[in-house]
Amino acid sequence: MSPEVDQILMLSASQLMGTLAPSLPDGYAQGQAALLSFMMIMSAREFERAADIRVNENADMRALFRELAEDVADQGLRARLKAAATTRDESLAISALNRSNGELRQVLIALQTYAEDKENRPAQARIWDALKRSAASRLVKLA
């Protein structure tokens, strides 16, 4: 697509703030225009990295499941980990990546609960490392 979605959002935000907002009366309407413009700018920034974030998170969780599966004595959970580790994202569409991410996170929650119940500190540390990487990748930067 040309122009890209992020470019359309940025141009629209610029027009909203530079042309429309100044012609609105002070107060609520101008505030709403500014808020909408800000949300459009943030959406444009997130558009560029959305698929990359999700693909990397999904791959990270799958690698974690492969790594920790053999240390899990619970056969049902071990089978879930091994199965989840072999899944693939059906496409790069954000909705498909989000679906995969949600399914993998459910397995991650089960693994974390198991590691905490068994007081498996090394596994807990690996899980927390993965969660920290995920949080850092999704951090929204205003500048």
C-alpha cells in the first residue's frame, strides 16, 4: 500500500492538530482533537513494530518451553510445553499473531505456576527474564 498506514496516520494527526484543532473553540473540543491526534501518532509508531514484537515474543516463549520442558515432572504440562514449542504462527496478520501470543501465554502461566509451586528458582528466573524482555519490547516511547 502506498502511502503506508503509519504515514496516513501521521499526516492525519498533523492536519488535525495544525488545521482543525486551532479552529475549534477552547476547551473540550480542542482537548479531544489533541487527544485524538496523540493517539493517531502513537498508533502510527506501533504499526511499524507490531508484527516484529509479536513474532519475537512468540519465538521466545516457544524456545523457553523447549528449554524447560524436560525439567517438568508433570506429564500433562510437559506435553503442553512440547506441543506449544512446535506451533507456528499461522500468518503475520496482527490478529493471528495475537491469537498465537494469547495461547502461548496461557501455557506460560501454567509453566510459571508449576515453577513457583515446585520452588524451581532457575526456571522462575528464566520465565521472569522472558517476561522482562516482553515488557521492554512493548514499552511505548513518547519521544
